Amino acid sequence: MLTTAITYLALGLSAVAILTTMILKIGASMRDCPQNGPAAKVVSVTTATGFAAIGTGGVLLTGAALPLAGESMNIALPPAIGFVILCLGLGFLRAMEALRSNLPVQTSA
């Protein structure tokens, strides 16, 4: 049971770390733009921090339900990981949408 919990936490939290790093790298590439550079830095750090906090909370909440499987905890591990990865992927898409929508739009005069 302990190895299953450690495996779950390692996979779930590493997925959060990888996706948070991707948000920061995408924000770093947006910082090269002369129009939105300073704003992109602030928005990407804020978005990555929010994603990491909510994603970690989701991983921990789903992991808290694993002991309810009882003796079949090893069988419940793949669906739990799949659910968490699906939720993190949807959260990542929403974070990217928030990153793009919070940057100032330049209008041509």
C-alpha cells in the first residue's frame, strides 16, 4: 500500500512539475516580444503558480481517495493516475488560455 501511494504521488506531482515548467518556458519565449515582454513575465509566473497550486491540490485530493479501494489499491492506481493526468491536461489548456488572454492586445491606429 505504501509503494502504491509513493508511486502515485511521484507520478502525479512530477506531472504537475513538468507542466508548470512548460508554462514558464512558454512565458519565457513570450518575453522576447518587445511589445509584451514585461507583461508576459508577470503573467506567466502568476499563471504557473496558480496552476501548480491547483494541480497539486487535485493530485492530493485524488490520492486521498485511493485508500478507499482497500485491498485492490494496485488495481485502482492506473485509473487514478489517468484521471489526474486528464485533469492536469485540461488545467494546462486553461492556463495557456489564461496566459494568452491576459496579455495586452496591441491595436493598430
